[in-house]
Amino acid sequence: MQPTIDRILQAINECKDPIKNTVARNKRDAILDEIGMQLLDKSRIEVESYAKDDDQLQALSWFYTRFVHFKVSNRPIKKME
């Protein structure tokens, strides 16, 4: 899990000015979207527990909210038969 967390933090840090640099933002978002799909079964607490400081905690919280939480909450509900 630590290598995945490192990839998340690296992608976030590489995009210095996401408002003005749309190419870098789109690249970052594509990477984070792919990682987010792999972490759908992980809880927010589990992902955020890998933060080493407040900056990393904030970055991982933002990542989880944007790229995992909304995907989990929008998944179709399986009907019981």
C-alpha cells in the first residue's frame, strides 16, 4: 500500500499550479483516477493512516474525497434475489 500512497503524493506534488496548468492537471487527474479505482475497497481511515504529516494528510484526504468517495457512493446497489 505504501508504494500506492507514494504515487498519489508524487502525482499531487508534480502538479504545482492546477488552475493555470490544465495539461498537468489533466495528467494528474488521470493518474489519480486510475489509482482511485484500485482503492474502492479501502476506507478513508485506512488511506489517511499512511500520512506522515499534516500536509500529506490533507493531500490524501483531498484525494480520497475526489477520487474514491464519490465513486463508492455512486456505485449501483446490488439487488438481493
